[in-house]
Amino acid sequence: MTEPQPAGAAGTALKASGLRPVSLIAGLVAVLVAVIAGLTIGPVHIAAHRVVLQLLDALPGVALDSGLSDAHAAIVEQIRLPRVALGLLVGATLSMSGAAYQGAFRNPLADPYLLGIAAGAGLGATIAITSNLGDGAGALDPVPLAAFAGALISVTVSYAAGHLGGRSTASLILAGIAVASFLTACQTYVLQANSDAFRQIFAWILGRIATSGWSEPVLMLPYFVVTAAVVLRYRRALDVLAVGDEEAAALGLEPRRVRMIVVLAASLGAAAAVSVSGLIGFVGIIVPHAVRLAFGTSNRAVLPLSVLFGGAFMVLADLAARTALAPAELPIGVVTAFLGAPFFVLVLRTSRREIW
Amino acid sequence: MTAAVSVRALDVTLDGTHVLRGIDLAASAGEWVNVIGPNGAGKTTLLRALLGLVPFNGEIDIDGLTDQHRRAARARKLAYVPQTPVIPPGMLVADYVLLGRTPHRGVFAAETAHDRMIAVETLQRLDLGGFEERAVQSLSGGERQRAVLARALAQQADVLLLDEPTTALDLGHQQDVLELVDALRRERGLTVIATLHDLTLAARYGDRIAILAQGKVAQTGPPTEVLTVQNIAAHFGATVRIVDDPEGPVIVPITAAGRSQSGTEPGTQNGDQP
């Protein structure tokens, strides 16, 4: 047995596992490195220091000469920067949503697609593509709109069906599986009836971080902000929920309310991410678990760090997707799995932490 | 200020099954009441009803607090040690004990210096000083049970509900935990309501025993009155002998072989009690 310590001295020593400054700095450095790499590397190589100067120059009240030609400045600011921004937003949203789902369902295998978002978005996109709803751009493009609607409908139906089945997390997950299977069957039917659209639909399913100017990141931004605001606010509640619904309720929490709010917020962000960039798998599971292995399991650290590392991971994955077979682009879903899986196994092997 | 618990005409129906029927039970401030009864008698449901975790009819009053109050208010009055606590993977002892401060700090707020001080004091009182940075999962059974108890004590509630607190422990640790609860009860004037399977322990620790059988309170009273050969035969279907010990009755099971040797009918032998 350890000797009792004087309460005063130990009182200052006891620390809750929150977000430690060193973890936060690591996450910010990861984002910075990813952003600079994303802006620097490409068919036209642009020196990193010039990219940094160009970005600082764009800040209000700062005037710096990056030495970039107008053409190169345009590549950085109008082609690469929106794409990097979208990668950050999509990666951050999917990772954070995955972490939130895992916390809310107390299930390491939960990802943002658990309640049928992927299947719903897939069906929506498939219908939009096969019925030739026209070629709007940005906010008016019918494919993301249909995907978004499909994703939200599937989550709503899953949630309603799960509550009919007895309100446990298991019944909710099973309802999600049933809804996803049903929607996937519908999608397959539509697909078979329109085999000429196969390629286009398949490309959508595999996902991409593609931008035409700033419309996609601008479209994504409010969803990211709402999801992050709600999910991060509930980070402590998710730590309480970790002891299960019954004990959490005995500690004064309303477990079902917390779960519903967190899951709906996470679903909103994930649905938006899926509609602008297709079904990018893996990120929502791998990034939060890597964060847990590296920085501990408290949601107070896992949620904010998933935002940072998720964003950085997606920007780097997109960089690989557009450079590996340049000028052709790999589907980003392929890259996230191809790079992410070995990396995760490495983290799993080197970490001694018990995360689940 | 200590609390008292009073339950009147409590009825609980779960999935169409009438689990508790007309329960009347009271515990005065600082009292320790053990609820015993066979498996499925409704012991855990009774605790869950007290915690407001299941819908019920009837009246539950915990120091003036009724079911109209919010969960957090209830959690400041009632602390709960479940039979099989869910230990979140990777959670450190410090964070686990600080969970007990949730009803005081509010769900969205960070813990204060006061919360941390309470956590440290509780850890030291339960001999867990120095375990703060350990994962709860990595603790031994006895240490883990003390960590769960520490979380409950950090709630600073006046009433402590224990659901089979000794189930997973060896005899030494069973004794340690119950002694600890008894000491804490005296120090802090806690009211304790516990369910226990071990009848001898139930007789040793605590002031009164309530037998719960088929959803009803069959009898309430001091251990010597409640723990009779007849009661145990009737409600547990067990054949036992009761040995009187200065500290309370000792319940000794009789084997089938022992029964045929002594030639008595099961359930009628009254052991050492006249």
C-alpha cells in the first residue's frame, strides 16, 4: 500500500486527462505540415517558404512579397488552397463524427456510416445521377443534394426504428444495419436498371476531394462548425456515458438525450461530408483510434484531436491521391485505406495503451 | 445532515412482469439496511427504482426528494455501486473518481479545484493514493471495488446503494469492503441500503434485514428475527442450520447426506436456536 500523502500537496497533483497542451501542439503541427505539403506539392512544384509568405500576404493587414508569379499564386490560392480546405473540413468532420459515434454507442466499430448514412447517400446520389437531374454546380448540384437528403432520411429512419425496438444502443445499431441493407438493395436495383451510369456512380462511391473554386469548402463549412460545436460541447458528457447508460443516469446524466443529440449532430456533419466528397471510408474509425492510442481515451482529448489529425490525414491522403498516378487521380477512399491501414497497424503495435 | 429513505406501496412492472408489488421499506438516517432474497426476487429492481432508473407507481422519498426532481439532484442524494460496474477501457483512476463529481459540476463544466480535492481525499481514504494514473481496468478485484466505491463517495451523497458489493471478491476482500462501508457510514453518517447474497455477512454488517421474495417484502427486522431456518427454507428453498454467534447468526448449509443422517425433515430443524 502506498503511504497517504498530505491532501493539500496531492490536491494540486491530481490531474484529469483533458486535452494537454503538448497534444494540441502536435495536432496543430500535423495540420500545418499537411497544409503546406498540400499547397507545395503537385505538377508544379512551389517552394514551401513562398507558399507560407503567399498565405501570410493574404491575411488582412499583412503585406509580404512571396516572389511567386501570378500564375503560381493563382495555383496556390485558387486551385490548391480550396482543395486543401475541403480536405481539412471533410477529414475533420468524418473523424470527429466517428469518434462521437464510438463514444455515444460505446462501440469501437461504430463509424459515421453506422446508421445508414453511406447507403442513404449512395441511393440519393445514384438516383440523381441516373435520372439526369441536370448539371448544377456547387450548391445547386443535384448529386450532393440528393446524397445529403438520402443520408439524413436514413439516419432519421434508423433512429425512429431503433426506438421502436426498445431504445438500447444494440437495437439502434441493428436498425441502422436493417435500414442500410434496405437502401443498398434499392441502390443496387436502380444501378442494375441503369448500367450505363455504372462508372459515374462507382466513381462517386469511391470518393474524391475535388473542388471547383471555393463553393465546396464554403458549402461544407457551416456543417463542420455546427457538428464541432455540438460534439465538442458534449465531450465531458461522453466521458460520463462511457460507464454505460445506467451508471451514467445514476451520476445525473440523461443518457438517451445525450446520445441522441451527439449522434444527430455527428450525422449532420457526416452527411454533408459524404455529399460533397462521396463515401470516404476508414477515416472515421482509424483516426479516432490512432488518437486514443497516442493520447489516451478521454473524449476531452479524443474529440478535438480527431478534428486536427483527421483534417491533416485527409489532406495528405488527397495529396497522395492526386500525385501517385499523376496526371490521373486515385479515388481517395482507396488511398485512405491503403495508407491508413498499415499506419494503423503500426500504431497498434507500438502502443501499449489499452483503448478498448 | 443525513438522509432517510422511505418507500411506500412501490409497484414496478417491467415488460409486463409485475416485478415489485406494494413494497414498503424505510431506512432512517445513518441506518444500514440489507435487502436479501433469492435470485429474481427484485432486489436490483428495488435499487433501480430508488435511483429513478425504472418507471414505478407508489412513493419514494429520499430526504424530501421525490421522482419529480431532476437526475442530477437525485445523484447528489443517492450514490450507487452497481453489481457489475462498467469499467471504460483506458480510463484512469483519477478520471473515474472525478466522474462522481458529475452531479455537482454539471455535465458541461470542467471539474473545479474543490472537485479535485474531494477526489484526492476520497482516494486517500480508500487507500488508493498513488493509483491516480493507473487504468481502472489494470487494478485487482479488491482495488477496483474500492475505486468504484470511491467514485460513489465522491458524489458526497447521504445515501449509498450497494448492489451485491462483495460478489466478485474473496473472503478477505469481502470483509475489507464491508468494514470500509461500515466505517464510512459511521464517519459520515451515511444511510446504506445494500443487497447481499451472503446471509451471514448480511447478519454481521448492518442494522436490519429485509427479505424480498416474489416482489414483496416478506419480513423486515433485526438479523436474529429475520434469519430463521423457516424463513430461509421458505424463501430461498435452502436447508440450513443457524449457529448462534455473539456477533450474529451464522447460516450453515446442510448437505443432503447430512439431512438423512440427522433424520430430520428439511426446513424444520431449528439448529441452535431454541
